[in-house]
Amino acid sequence: MGKDAAFQVQFQPIGKRVTSSPDASLFAVARESGIDLASACGGEGNCGQCRIVVLAGEATPPNADEAFILTDLELQQGERLACCTYARSDLTVQVPRASLITGQRLQIAADLGQMAADPLVRAYDLQMSAPTLADIRPDLTRIAAALAETFGLPGVYANPVVVRALSPLAREQGWRFTVFMRGQEIVGMGVWGQRPLGFAVDLGTTKIAAYLVDLETGADLAAAGAPNPQIGYGEDVISRLNHAVRQPDGGQVLAAKVQETLNDLLCELVSQAGVATTQVVEACIVGNTAMTHLLLQLPVRQLASAPYVAAAGTALSVRAADLGLTVAPGAVVYVPPCIGGFVGADHVAMILACDLDQHDKVVLGVDIGTNTEIVLRKPGSALLTAASCASGPAFEGAHISDGMRAASGAIEKVRITAAGVELTTIDDAPAVGLCGSGIVDVTAELYRAGLINHRGRFDRENGRVGDGRFGPQFSLVPANHSGSGRDVVVTQKDVNEIQLAKGAIHAGLQILLEATDTAPEEVEEVVIAGAFGSFLNVKSAIAMGLFPELPNAQYRQVGNAAVIGAKWMLISRAARHRAEAIAQHTAYNELTTYPKFGRKFALGMLFPETVNRNQ
Amino acid sequence: MGKDAAFQVQFQPIGKRVTSSPDASLFAVARESGIDLASACGGEGNCGQCRIVVLAGEATPPNADEAFILTDLELQQGERLACCTYARSDLTVQVPRASLITGQRLQIAADLGQMAADPLVRAYDLQMSAPTLADIRPDLTRIAAALAETFGLPGVYANPVVVRALSPLAREQGWRFTVFMRGQEIVGMGVWGQRPLGFAVDLGTTKIAAYLVDLETGADLAAAGAPNPQIGYGEDVISRLNHAVRQPDGGQVLAAKVQETLNDLLCELVSQAGVATTQVVEACIVGNTAMTHLLLQLPVRQLASAPYVAAAGTALSVRAADLGLTVAPGAVVYVPPCIGGFVGADHVAMILACDLDQHDKVVLGVDIGTNTEIVLRKPGSALLTAASCASGPAFEGAHISDGMRAASGAIEKVRITAAGVELTTIDDAPAVGLCGSGIVDVTAELYRAGLINHRGRFDRENGRVGDGRFGPQFSLVPANHSGSGRDVVVTQKDVNEIQLAKGAIHAGLQILLEATDTAPEEVEEVVIAGAFGSFLNVKSAIAMGLFPELPNAQYRQVGNAAVIGAKWMLISRAARHRAEAIAQHTAYNELTTYPKFGRKFALGMLFPETVNRNQ
């Protein structure tokens, strides 16, 4: 067949059959047909996450990237990187579970304080007389008069898009219905007695968490989560910003992807709660600076390279319809302010939900992710001081040989004993790879068991340390017991990646303490937020030296506090004022400009000498 | 050829060749390809305006409507109604000049008072330092700080669509540029020193007139006009409203048509003035209630039938981008309030521009069109009293055998002498038909010359009265001298149509006077607005009894005052306040509910007995 022909590609075990152009990599073909393969590099042949197996048919031969990343045996078995492979005939392709980013565990609830409802939008139940030849007032004038007479609400107005829905509804309902008012503006309407609802969203780089909330009571009606569909365009924020800058329509595509998922989540929530989409009259969406810029299609060229300047950092309000949300016609989306750099509205939301702005203790807040945001509350000094550490996606499972997301079959707990290795996997499924908490556990255990030294080097003398393609490695699960049919291993390179991640966080926390003249002993509490943080074994994290020594600190794992903060800002004007004060009064520290940063980073990569090893 | 085939249709003398589906009438084919054929009925086979001649090829045979409207000779000569004719082979079609609605004369200027500029949007020329590693404030924060420091303007904000353009421009211009501010909101930006401009529009049922204005000085930069492209969907407002209600997507199509023409006009103005579209930061669009509802896609079902209720009657502001205008990203369109019924923002604008709200005389304002709006200013009583007369499109040339728009070849002045007929045509071209002022002239002359009696009946005994298909008629131009190759005639039916139109206006004015206890002698001035009104021979209008006897009235023809009022509201906040007061304090009278309406209407159809005839 010629090079110009189109081929059929069947993806197994999903059973999806799609048409592939010879110019599109199997990674692109999969993405276009809705199969999201894992990728940290966005399909550039660097990360090795998008592994597939060609079961039947002819594909292009392996390229240099694949020859570097895959073993000879893997290549012999038909294993390939989807981003480097192009169909040359009809193909049947196997997608291993570890290469799929769907179906991962999403952690959306968190147990934090409460916020009293004080919403911007309120409902008014109205009844009025219909027009007659003797009373031909325009519909909007009639409704405004009824609001003035019944509720003493003067000066009512509405945008034409709201009027478009208002006149038909008023007649259908016999001039007895409910209007939703944002101050003096009608933003929506419903049948008599319907309540106004809100949509709170934490738009994470990796995961999206959302709540449907009764605006007048603050009660949760439904919760849902989904992976961020932009992942296929790069796992870290810089790759995504670069996609938006470099590809024609890149920004529109990324915005459309996430807007579509937000709308799907909204529909799922509304369906769960058994309410009407037109009752949703307000939304609050938080995310880091890159995520909110991409959502709102703000310019990102200047955010993608030094000195990393945001286009807008203040709170923004946009019409929900402009973001493609099918809600009340006048609904508004509130995007809270940013702090600085990539420390965005999600961190403001986290600070708010954890009441860090009101604490009378010295508290460190840490939200571990591809970017790790950290904040120090120290009563008496500046309200708060924040910084961002480029910790990389190692704790999300990327750049780790057998790393994976927190999905079924992921190893989340590890204990290395004299007898062997004790594991816990998600869903108790056969082990496929290591998710974030497993990575922390196994690293701490390797160090505790003396298999790696305090510089992170494997002890080649130790009989339990094997030899792999990249040098020494430790086998957690043999191929015949694993869910992937391959050994699950930790390599020297993996340990190095983990050291880079922990070095960045460790150094960031140390500099934050020094910059605020805070002795480690003064820190009374460490709040660990985020999904990864809530599954983390804190003892292991301390053992591997993820945090500096904080002898007097209590550790508190609060889960996804950002979405709780978003919900508070959704239902409460007071919460928005607090959020705006937090953003305004939080000092932002650019860590990389500190002279000692390089040295602290290098020291942070070491494992703590004080750990009681070989227990 | 089978019925499913597509045919080529060539329209002459335009020279346009288009593909026709066999299911589309030639009227629809012409419209889709941008050739706007005249039509009062919207292509229903009733008005006889969309005449064409099939020169070559096979078409469907004439139907019953055509047999009724066209003479046997016309049919023999290949004359057809485009809306009743379907291609059955490739066709060559001749479009007579009278059937085209393009190229008509548009009157857009008027000599009225002045309004001092006091605009909502102002320009600020800014210069600031670029971001550095030591100063990573977000762009919007940087610009807001510069506005606060340089001009003492605090609390600046912007919508994301504005920020989208702001960051790239700031960098292109080296952080030295101009921002356009609407209060504290940035609505646009330009290169250093660019001035903010505005777009003022009178959206007439038939014609659209527009100005480009310097907002800060009020100076006119350019003027342009175009026919309303909705004409092809019905000449009067009720046909158009019915199209919007009955056709799927009818409302969207009508809105898109007019929005496209507005954008074309804007581009023409900007090009004339040699400025950038992004300098246009504000617009004001006036029109009758139906026109503004269709423009804004407000619900019209309740406006299309009794009791004719508007969806919204108060002033509305919408984003220019929502109307498809390519202007500054944050530009707003202001649509002023309505008075009642179909008396809309255009009449408010006319009252404003003529200062009728501030007059100390008793003044009647009349804007003659398909709907004729009338208003009485009487110092000491209610501010103003307005009414609407369904005068029909006779004065626009519709429903008149040889009626046409004010285009080249239209008879605009007529004098019947003993020796014959003296005519003036537009462009001095061979006569094709009668436009509005010609229709008024010829009617007055026919009556003065004794060819019709005071009931409007032709004097069959008079040798100058001929015999036509619809009974007695008067020939103005024989076929061999006309531009159409046909006699230009006035028939008994034509005179009856004119009587219906003048009867409605006459009755409306009389009832308005009675309802406000105003004696005809009290009226000191009659202001005649609108394009038709400015070409009108007032003596002829009085002679034919278009107005009741107003013995002490001075007549003043002011041309298109509505677009001047729109301009005032564009450049002046004070003018908007006055307009809103006018709408609020003008009493609306529904004429048809007056018990004496029918009788007054019938009496108004008569010609005045007092006219000095046979001079």
C-alpha cells in the first residue's frame, strides 16, 4: 500500500477501531479517538510512558528514542512508544493498563472547616398579571415592577441573552416563576420555587475536582472528578504553555478540551442531583496560574519563559456561556486572584480553606504536585509568604521506570523486610507500577534497609540489589506475579529522579524559613494538602527527608483543600474578600533567584543521616 | 434533465452566474447569491415587485399568482415573478432596474442642533517599565498601577477578552501605548496617541444610516448608508417578525443578516476615515421596537400579535462582539429605550435630536414610513404624547403598480399642466416608476387637475383618464419613453392605497390632538423627520390632505433626525439621561383602541374640499 493510504487501527483491550492517517503517530491517533495515553513529554519520545504493543500488522521501525528507552527484549516482544510509531498497514495494538490515564483514583473530599452561605445570587419567587390590551408594558418592565412591589428591589435590569429566555418562560409558566438575581441583575429563571445552585471546581494540572452546591444553604448536592484532558498535550505546565504558544490554535484547543470536560462534569453533577442546568447561576474555578490562563485563553507567551509574568493576576469574572458552560444564561464564573509566579488561585483557595490566614500558630502549608506550592504563616510578620518549587512529576509517577498514576494495580504501600517485600496495591489488583505514595514508601524503605546510601546510591555489594539496563536496581515484583507481565523495579535513575523532586521541595521549605527568619523549631504545624498528600505516608516522607527537620511540628493531611476553598468563594462574598486579601498580602518569593538555592537544592537531595536505619 | 439536478442561472445585467437547486425559487436563488430583489411580501407571490424576464432556458410555467398580477402581454414577453419561478434548465434571467433594491438614494445627513461631547469612554496615553526578574507583576497589575500613578485612576479592571489583546500589544509597543477606559474598565487599546471612536446607527426598517464619530470631540469622521438586508424577508415589520417566529432559525438568520451589514458599514466608515477598527470602543444603535428586538434576538412571538408586547423596553447594553462587530474587544453597544408599541429607540432619538422635549411651543413631530410615528409636544401637560400609525409601505413605493424606491429613474416631482405632464427623475434617468415624493406629488396633482374627485375616484368622463386592467388609470410616461419599456401609470387601485396610508396618518394626528385637548390652531410647528419626509413636497402633502388643517403651523423638514439622536447618545452621557427621561415621560397612545378611530380613518381618506382646484 502507498504512504498516502489510511489504515485501520484497533486498540485492545478497549476494542476501539479508528482510521489512522500515515502522518499521525499512534499517540495522536489514540488521542483523537478519545484514548488518552499517559505522557509526561506530550508525545516527544522522551518520557517512555505511552508504551503499546503492536500485536499484528506493519508499523514504522523503532527510532533512536525507542532504542534508547526500550530494552531489546521489549522491542522483540513488539513493545513500542506510541508517539514514535506510525501505521504502515492495518494494525492491532495492545494498550497496557499502565499506559492509560483514565480510571485513576480521584480524591475530592476533604474534612475542613465550614463557611456560612452569603451568596451573590439569590432567588425570588414571583407572581404577576399577564399583559392585556390595557397593559402592554414590556415583559422586563412588568417583571421589574413585580420585584419592586413584592420585594422592594428597584432598578432591575437584564442582559438580552437572559431576556431571550425570560419572555417564553413567563408565558409557559402563566406569569408565576422564580428569578435568580445577582444584585439588581436578573441572571436566570426557573419554575416557581427552584433554588439557585453553584459549581465549584479545582482545575488541577492532572485532575479536576468539582462540587454542585446549594448557594443559599451551602449544602453539597453532588461531587465528581475527572482527569484534566490537557494531559495528552504535556504533563507539566510549561509543556502545555509551549503547546499553546507554538501550535496554531494551540490555545483554543487546550481551552476547548478543558471547557468540554468542565461541562461534562457539570452535566454529571446535575444529573446526580436531579436538578436543572438552568439552576446553576454561579461558578468558582481555581487552578494554578497556567491552568487559569489556559482556561480563559489569556496570553501565555510571557508566562512560558523567564521572568514568567502572568497576563492578569487579579480576580476575574467571565460569563459562563463564554466558557461553553450550559447553565443559566446570565451565570458568571469567578476566577480568584493569583499570588505570583505559578502560585495561583488554587493555592489561595487552599490557604482560605485551611484558615492559614487566620492562624495564630507558625504553620507551613505544602501542596505537592508537579509544581509544589508552599506557604508559611507566621503571626506578626507579613500575613503569609509563598513560593513555588519545580518538583517535577516524579511523585505523579512520571519519569519513573515503573511509575504510574494512582489507578488500579498501583503499588501504594511498601515495606521491605528481611523476609522480602510487603505490598499494598490499589483495588488489591496485581501490581502494575508505583504511584506517588508507593514511590515515597519504597524510597524510604530502600534507605532504611540500607539498600541505598545517604547519597542515594545503590549498594552494589548487597545481594538484594540486582543489575538492570541502567545499572543497579531493586525488583519489587517479578514479571510472573505482576499485572503487566514485566518486573516492577526501582532503578538507580528512579532514585535520582526522586532525589531531584525532594531536593526542590526540601530546598524551597528551607529557604522559605530562612527568608522569613523562622527557625525550624518554631514551626508548629505542617498542613499537607492535595490528593497525593492525603495518601502519603508521612513517616516515610520524613524518613526520606522530603521535609527539613521540624522537631516541634504536627503534620496534618487535609486532602483537596483547594476545591473546598473554591466552594467557600462560590457561596460567600466574605470568603471572596478574604481570598482577595490573601492574594494581596501574601509575599511571593522567587526561590531560584536566592544565591544559596543551588547548594540547598543539592543538600536537599541527600537522605537524612539521622534516620534509624536497618530496623 | 431530472428534477434533482442543479442548474446554472445567469442574472443580467449584473453578470452573476449561480447554481440553483430545482427546489429554490429564483427569488431565493438571487437572495442567496447576494442579489436583493425588491419584495413587499417576502417572496409570497403577492406584491408583484420581484419581476424578472426569462431570456433563455426552461422554467416552471406561470402559476395562478403570476396570472393574476402579470398581463398576458407581459407573460408573453417572458416576464415572471422571481418568487413564483423555478429553473428547469440552465437559465439566463434579466433583472429590470426597478426590481433591484440596491443603489437606492440614501439620505443620511440632517441639519440639527449640536451636543457637547461627554463620552463614557476616554483615552489614556501610558508609558511604563517592562517586567524584569525583580518585577514580575502581572501585566494587568502593571498597567493598573501606571493608570493609578499617572492619572490617579484606581481600581482598574478588564475582561479576559481585553487582556487577550493587551499583553501582546504592550510588548509590541515597548510598554508605551494608549488604553481606552470606560470608567474603571479597560475596553480597548491602541498605539500611543490613538483616539477613541464611536459608531452611531439608525437601523431603519428599509434603510440603515451610520456615522463614525470622534468620541472626545464629537466630530463626524465618515458617514455611510445601506439598505436593510432583511427586506428580502418581508417589507413591513410584522412580516419580518412572523418570519422570525415561524421559520426554524428565522430569528438567527434575520439577526445575522443585519449584523453582517452593520459590520460592512463599520468597515466602510473606518476605511473612509483611515482609522483602525480597534479604535471603535462604543456604539449606539436606534431602531423601532421590532428592529431592535430582531437585532438583539430578543423574543418576538409576543410582539408579533396583539397586544404587541415588547420583551424589553428599557435601554440595553450588549457587548459589540456579541453582535459580531469587529471593534475594540471590550466595546459596548447601547440600545436606547422604547416608548411603547412599535414606537422605539429611533423615535426617542428623533425627539432628542429635534429637542422636542425642551420646546416651549406646541409641536407635532412626524416620522413617515411603513410605520409612521407621531408625537405631540405641548408645554405644561405631560412631557410628550406619542402614537404609531400603520400607514403601510405605499409611500415607500410598495403596493403601487409602478411604485419603487428612491433609486435612479424614480419620478420624484410631478406637475400636471394643460399641456401635459412635467416630470423630474432621480439622476435625470428615463422614468422607471414613482418613489414616495413622486407618489405624493402625482396624487396632489391628479386631485388639483380634477382627474380624481375628493373621494379619490377617477373622472371617467375626462379624456385624459385612460382604461387599464384594474379600471381607470392615468398614464405619466408612455412605454416608448420609459426606462422600463412599459407605461408608467397611476391606477385607481394605487390611489386607493395612497388614501389608506394618508387616512391612517391623518386620523392618527387628529386623535393625538383630541386626546391631548389640543385645537388644530394651537399647533405652531410640524417637524417632518425621516428620509421620505425630507424629499417630500410639503405643499403637495397639504394639498392631498396628508395632515389635518393646522392653520398656524410652520413646517420644518429635518431629514434623518434619528441618526443624529443616536450620535448624541453615543458621545454624551447627558444625552442618554435625556433619552431615558423622554422614554419614561412620553405617554403612548394606542390609536386603534380609540372608539372614533374607524370613522376618523375613513374621513382621513378623503381629499380636502378646500383645495383650490383646476388652477
